Amino acid sequence: MQQRVIDSVINQLLLRSGSSADVIVESAFPDGRLVGGKYHLGTHTITLYLNEIKKQCEQLFATDQYFLDYLTIVTAHELGHAEDQELEELCDQLDECPTQVERDKISLRIEENAWRYARSILSGIETNIVETVIFHSLKPYYEEIDQEIA
């Protein structure tokens, strides 16, 4: 994939969102986990990991045919974190949670906030692709909370 195309995807989303976040593109996540992107609140920086984004896309859709769509969705999600007005407060609440279930509920809220924002800036991608990514992203949070409550 040409870096020019990747940069174009990122720049279009930055323009659409109006975000001032810095975006760094790296080839791989440093510790081998399957992390496609991360937002750092302290530096207002998003880091995207292309190899992991491609692997996630292939795992979910059994092809890399949707790589650019997947990259766009992941970037929009990370911008959702960057533009979340509640994020700092929610992170503070995470530090003070007395129970794991409360931590998990706040973590879910953080993720849902980011996805809500992502939906608002995504265009030109088939809805079923976006919703499939969101469903699989949030599923572990719902399952963990359900398991803890049961």
C-alpha cells in the first residue's frame, strides 16, 4: 500500500473531524499484541500500526480487500478518543474504581463514546462493514460485564 494513499485517508479524516491530534503511522505494535491504534491523552497523539490493522482486517473479513476501509474506521475510532470531552474524567474514574465491573463499565463507555464519534465522521464506507467492526470491537466488553454480573 502506498504511503501516499494512507496519508490521504488520515488527512481526510483529520480535516473532517477538525481534530488537532497528531497522527503517527508505524509498521507494527511494539510488543506483538494485535493493537491497530492507540490514543495517548497526555500528548494528544494517535499511533496507527499498519501490520496489525491489516491482520485485524484479515481476521474479521477473511481478506485484506477492505484494508483501506478498515484503516479509515480504526483512524476514526482513535479520533473519537482524541475528541472525547469526557475522556479525561472517565480515565480519572477508572483509577478510582473499587470493583472490576465498574472499571469494565467505564471502559465500555470510553469505547462507545469513541465509536459514536467515529460514526459521525465516517462516510463512503458500507454501513455493514462499519457495524461489523464496531460489533466485534465492543463484544468483549459486553461479554466481560455480563460474565461479572452473572
